[in-house]
Amino acid sequence: MSTFSPNYSNSEAQLLMQLSALAYIDETPLQSETIQQQEARMKKDINAALSSGPPIVAEWQVAWGPALTSDRANMLYFAGNSSLNQYALVIRGTDWSFILNWIEDFAGLLALVPYPALNAGNIAAGTLLGLAALQTLDFEAFLATLPVDAGIYVTGHSLGGCLASVVAPLVYTQCPGTNRVKVYTFASPSPGDQGFLGYYSKLFGNTMAFRVFDTLDCVPNGWATLATIETYYQGFYPCPQDIKNIVNYGISEVGTEYKNVGVDQPLPGQIIWPFGAERLEIDPIGDALFLWEAAQQHASLNYLALLKTQPMTADLALVRAISSRLRLSRGAAK
């Protein structure tokens, strides 16, 4: 039976962050491209990137999907390693071009609503909306086809990590077994309240679900630890007052109801300097500098670097995928 060793594994985190980064590949549709055409392009490019990527992902391939929701705002796919009898359900993070993702990301400013399981506490209304959208993709039907002894990871970066937290209990319920389902989220905001934390902890304990985050990334502080954002980037450009005002407004709206889920696995963040520049004291561009730094800390490329694994961002993966296809076509032409 393919079961996972309990407790956090850096090699597992490296693998799953690589797979999560690849979820962003081809996220922008080509002109007049149908959903089915975009999904096929994603699958081809993810597979090509995996086969030409670092050894940690070389034996993994797309096993199902990728599948886009009808508005293309959400996407997930399964990667599989048949030799290990392991699969990973990978959920894409934020695509800011879709207003739905804005709602999901800032659902902490909205209401907490019941999670769709008995005595499972509450999650953000926008997160529930995202969960419902993912369920329209019928990924649970694919779960039912997996070997009964297969090991299953659930993972995602940013919004994908938040959604992975609420999808994981569904996977656990459908695929029971000791140490069979393991969760890694990256840069995830809080999905729900104390009740949901209690439900989640009963399923995964402190050995099978992990919350990986950069200690200088603002996003994982939504919504349980928003005040921490105000302490960031000292020595580069500290939090400007107007951003503090926004953070404090969020705190007043959210209160203390939101809780993080999964065992914390902090990655010590380091200030990222633009072009090697030293701190700039020009106050009017303070917001831009602070938000630039926040974006760099949250990027999947930074998480790959902090995990000390070979970069496999969507852009780089696409280049590798195209290069791989060119090599294949040249070989066929000989």
C-alpha cells in the first residue's frame, strides 16, 4: 500500500511546489481558443516541462486534467507517478484577471459560512464559492478510479493553497486510510474559523498537513495575522501609513475569528532588492516599493528558491516545454 511517512518532508515540499508552480502555465487563453483547446495546451506543456525538468519531477506526468471552470477562473489537475503509486491534486492559485478570484482572495472581509460537512465549522464565503466551482469539474469521479492503495497529495500555492485546505477533507473522506492523504499548502491565507480548524485537525492531526510560508510574504497573514504585515520590510521600505490603514480596516472587519490550518513550516524570508538598489527614501513611491516587495515575496519563484529547488515557474516551464517539442519534432524529421 502506498502510504506517506508522517511529518514534514522538504523533498515532498520541493516536489509539490514545483507542481503548484506549473499550475500557472498557459493560464492566459489564446485569441478564440476554446476551454478544451486551452486545457489540451496546458496538459501538453505541463507534461513537456515535467519530462525536461529536475529529477524530482521527472517521473511525474499529468494523470487527469487540467480542467478549467466555465469562466476559466479556477483550474486543477492531477499529476501521477505510477511507479510510486502516488498522485497529487494540484489547485491553481490567483489569476488576478478574474473578478471571481478577487472575491475569493478577499473573502475574509465578507462572511463566514458553514463548511459543507457536519460539525465542520465555517469557511469564508468566497472560499466556499471557489470550492463549489472546483466541484463542477467532477475531480471526485477521477478519485474514485484510483487504486484503493494509492497515496494522494493535495496542494496549491496562494489561493490554490487556501482551496486545497477545503478540498483536502473531501479527498480524505473519499479515500480513507492511515497516512494515505497528505496536504501541503504554500503561501495560503486562512480558510476558516476555529470550528473548521478543529475539524481539519481531527482528519490530518499534526503529521499529515503542512502550511508552508515565507516569513516576509503578506498573503499568508490574511486573515488570522493581518497586523504582522505592518512589521515587514524594515531596512527596505517599511509599511506606508495608507497601507497600514487598509490593514487596520481589514483587522476591524475580520476580528479574531479566522484561524490557520496545518502545521506551520516557515521559510525564513530575505529582502529582495530591485537591481541591487539600496533603500530609497522617496515617500511618494513608498506604496509601489512596498507592494513590489510583497509581490516578490509571494511569487512561486521565490518559494522555489527558499525551498532550495531548481526553478520551474510557469514562464520557464513553457520555454522548456517548447524546447522539448522542438527537439521531438527535429528527431522525428530525421
